[in-house]
Amino acid sequence: MPAQAPAVVDPLAQRDLEMLGELLRTQRKSMRIAAESVARAANMSRQTLNRIERGEPCRGPREDLESEA
């Protein structure tokens, strides 16, 4: 089961993430490039690219450090 993404506190930030993801997906599809190809070129998993395109926030290294403090 995939890890749950942390909630974004700022609704405007969440909206921006969703808009950016939608733009990325629209551009990728208009160029007829498979998600797998983009993910490979960006050195990430297809699942990570999919989360980005859906506008889902993810845990970054800083959040990992803060949770351990």
C-alpha cells in the first residue's frame, strides 16, 4: 500500500500543485510522450511522475529530518 502524502496546510499551495501537475500532463500527452519515458528521463519512477501530475505533495528530506527531531 502506498504511503499517504502529507496534507498541504495552504489550500493555495495545493491548488498550485494541481495546476502544475495538470499542465505537465497536458504537455506530455500533447507531445505523445509516454509517462514511462518521461519518468526514465527524469530519473524517477513512473509512480512518482504520476503523483506529480496529480498534484500530490510528497515528503521531502527536510520533512524527514524535522519528524526525527
